[in-house]
Amino acid sequence: MTTGTTTYGDINQRTALWAMVEMLSHAQPVLILSKFGLQKPMPMNKAGTAKFRRPVPFSPATTPLVEGVTPSPQKMAYEDVSVSMNQYGATVEITDVVSDLAEDPVLADASMLCGEQAGATIEQVIYGAVKAGTNVQYANGTQRTDVNTVLTLALQRKVTKFLKAQKAKKVTSILSGSANFGTLPVEAAYIAVAHSDCESDIRNMAGFIPVASYGSRSPVCDEEIGSVEDVRYVLSPDLASYADGGGTKGAMQSTSGTSADVYPVIFFGKEAFGLVPLKGMAAITPMVVNMKPSAADPMAQRGYVSWKTYFAACRLNESWMERCEVAVTA
């Protein structure tokens, strides 16, 4: 019987695990949205489509019972939300000249950069899904091209009023920041995510409490800057704005200097959106192909560092999230 070691390119599982940890340690700082989605890891060799399934709540039973009469039985019903996974990945080519002559640790740096790229890729896939939600409030006006004012407490209260009316549950746990699938408990709150350009305007909101003043209360993650009433704000420089998407800029940030840039601020409750990584030893698979003679490369002039992953994100409950489109003070 033939035996051997399963490899990822030209590295064994132990080395692959090291490479994965190196990649993930650099990917974690940009993974903001992925900490709050409902995880449904897909087992390997099962399917390319994941299905989130939930029971439909019963209506209140407000009709009084009649003595001796058994009420008609209720029927269970379920709702399905399906999402198809896509494969993402990239590769870095390293030549023998670079490997032989460069003074930099090329392999380690390539692993680091691939990890950052993998994290940013997953974050952008999630961001694209959640910012396409159908519920939206504008800081002013009735459409994106009108927007040229900042986020306010009054606007936030409109959003939380909507979420509460839709019975959106507050977030009580987040994904742990490790290669393992697990959660960490957090104090119940609605979460708002936005670009880091929004920080000054958020800090200027009435009632803002910075993380430094929390006392025994812990932030949901390192990127949280503080809270306003029952909303906690988490910021990332990767959640891009709509450049020049708003009205006349006035005192607002503008890419061209004419129209205000419009920033989505996404508010959501628990299980508002779902995430589907491919479960295995790691959701992100690192690969290294060392330089070696082959028919395609007879002089062993090229090696590669690569990564790939299967991933999908979807909105599970439109009424448990809402997007505010605002401008930012220049």
C-alpha cells in the first residue's frame, strides 16, 4: 500500500498550519463584519449551496378557549434562505533570483501579504452583501444624491425605533478572533459599522460614551470606539464610501471637491446576516510551491505562495438591519 503525507503544494500539514496561523494573524485586524454574522460552516465534500432554515413564528392565540372544545392544531412552517458559495484566491510568484539575492524574508512577507489579502477579500464580500440591504435612511433628503449632512442622534433613534418595531434582537455574542469556530459573549446592544472617516462625527453625537469610559464594560472588539444609547460603533478603514455620491459638499468630505462623499453606516441586530466558510482544517488554505525542476520550469526559476477559500455571505433578515447614508465633516 502506498503511503505518504498530504501536502499543500510542497509543504506538509504541520507547515501548512504554521502558514495558516501566519496568514490569519495578519488577516484578523481587518475582519470586522465577519465577527457579527451567523456562522454556518459548510462541511467539505457536501455541496456548493448552504441553506439557513428558521421556523415561522406563530401568531398570538387571542381567541378564548371554549369549555370542552379542543382548538384546531397549528401547522409548523419554515423559511429558507439559500446562498451559493464562491471560490476566491490569489497567488504570488517568487523567482530564483529574488530568493537567492533579496535581503528581505520574501516567503514570510508573501505569507503576511496573502493573509491580509484573504482577510480583506472576505470582508469586502460581506460588506457587499450587507450594504445592499433594502432598508435605508438618508441623513437628509430622499435619495443618496441629496446627502450632505452627518449622522445624528435623531437619525440613530429612527433606526433603533425601526429595529425594535421589527423585534430585532440585540447582539449578545461575536465570533472569537481565532482559526477555530467559536463565540464570545458581549453585552447586549445593536451594532453599527462604518468607515473610520466617520469617527469624529460619531464622537460628536449627543450622549457618546468612548470605550475608555466603559469601566467594567468591555468593548465588543478592538475596533469599537464607543456607544450612543444602545448602539455600539465599530469602525474599519475598509468599509468604503460612495465617492462624490451625495449633494453639494459644503463643509463635508469630498473626493472631487464638488459633491459630498456618502458613507454607509450599517445598523443591525443579532443574526441579521449569515456567513458560510468552507469548514476544514482552516477556512483559508495556504499553499507553497517550492522552486524545483519540472517540464514547465526546467531550471527551477519560479516558486509560488498562494491562498484560496470558499465563502459566501447573505442577508438573513432584511428587517433586522438598516443602512444610514451620511456625509462626513471634512
